[in-house]
Amino acid sequence: DQQVKQNSPSLSVQEGRISILNCDYTNSMFDYFLWYKKYPAEGPTFLISISSIKDKNEDGRFTVFLNKSAKHLSLHIVPSQPGDSAVYFCAASALGGNTPLVFGKGTRLSVIA
Amino acid sequence: DSGVTQTPKHLITATGQRVTLRCSPRSGDLSVYWYQQSLDQGLQFLIQYYNGEERAKGNILERFSAQQFPDLHSELNLSSLELGDSALYFCASKPRDLNTEAFFGQGTRLTVV
């Protein structure tokens, strides 16, 4: 049973526009959520995180929104740049970080110049 | 550079063989996690060690085992290898079980032929 779901395997966006990547989760015990970016032949790199006590966290061009009632989070990238083209993974953990990260299957973002 | 080192980067071996993957966590990180990424799949959690002790187990086959040594490096042993074990194996580390990000190594690509 997939506890973290990324239902869009791929997304294509024009350079300069907004990219919105979505993630749904089923485990109500999750209280910490993260987004990782992964380039080919590299390990995942941490991008941004949000605690369940917040509904928004911003870091430069990246903003993560959390809707606990809907068990949904999203990552907004504005403006999108060609270098943002990568696979983005949503991840979650529970109990104040005491459980391993559970990952979604990823969304491949292509930013077209 | 995440500070997490995995060796080897690539490994090709035959079915039925046994291999050992090695991970050196970031300096001072006590928690080590192992993940498997098969084709078109997300990262599947295998096992976690914390300061030398097994902390959590995920979808790890009985043919697989791991350990964490006093210097905190970890090894993942895969035996009786099958074609389906071909995958990317990632190691990640965190300082403690807190709501912080995990840092990933570049992975070991295992090909079983």
C-alpha cells in the first residue's frame, strides 16, 4: 500500500512559468514532509521541507504548501528554469522524525526553454 | 557533495553471487538508511541503523542483511542474487532521529546478469 503518492509521472513546463508538483499521502501520522530533487546518476538532493504545524514554507523560488485536511502537499517553482529539469520526489516521516522517510515514485519535470 | 560516500559506484555480478555495498555517512551522523530504487519505482526503504543498532526494517528480503560498525560506516550484504535485484541502492544519513533532512550518497548501481 503506497502511503505517499505522486500521481503525475511527468510534467512539462515552459521556462519562466510556474511548475506545480503534487503529492498525496494516506498516513495521518506523518508530521514532516520533504521534497527531493534527483538528477540522473546522482543521489537525491534535499530541496525543501515543511512541518505539519505549518501550511506553507518558502525558500527562494521554491514554496511547499501543506493541506492536512486533504492530506495533500504541493511544490511550486516560480519561475521555472531549465536547470530545474529533474525527477522530484515527495517524502514523509512520522513521530518527529523517528520513522524512516517514505517516498513517492517521483515526478519527472521538464522545463522547456 | 552530500558528504555521504558509497562504494562501489557500479557493480556487475552473476546470479547466485553475493555482494557487499559500503556506505560512509556524513561525519557525526548516527543514523544510516538503505534504500532501493528499481526501474520506474520510488525509493523503497530497506533498513535503518542508529549508532550501531538496527532501528527499523522495511521491505528487506531475507537474502539481504546489513550492519553498522563502531566507526558508523555501514554495509549492505546481498546474497543469492537474482536478476530482479538489479537496482540502484542508496545510503542516506541523518545526525539523529529528528525532523531534519536525510543526506543521500550517489548510490551503487547493481546489475545482476
